[in-house]
Amino acid sequence: TCVHDGSDLTLSWSEVTSDFDGDPLVVDHSEIYAAGMPFGMADVRDGSVPMLVSVPGSPARLTPDPDARQYTVIAVDAKGNASPF
């Protein structure tokens, strides 16, 4: 969910609770990335899309870059494993 109220942007999402095998998973933090045009995970991995903020969970309130129109949230577990989307 995305809510823009004046100069701030609040993003919220459902927490990840299991891995791809269905085993319980605890998310350590979430990373929020943004860009002015659509992007994929390859763009995040190669560094062409900057991370805006790392947060302990949902929701995240931030002041957006005026050029950023596309956002993604990546869940990261305690071992540093990142979600693929």
C-alpha cells in the first residue's frame, strides 16, 4: 500500500513469514529501492537503482525523491538472504 500525504510517503506491505519451501522465516529488515522508471532485480543487484532506506518492518514513512515513481521492497533475513522480488 502506498499513501502520499503532503511531502511524506508511507509504504506498507504484508510481512514475509515463510521461505519458498514453506519453512518459517523471520525477516531481519526490509530494503526499499526507487527509480524514475520501471526496474527489475538485476538493476538492484548491479547497483543502478539506489536503496532509499533499510527499515525493520512495515510500514515505512519517507520523503520521496521527486523523480522516483517506481518502488520495490526487498525482505532480508538474518543471514543476508534477500527476496527475489
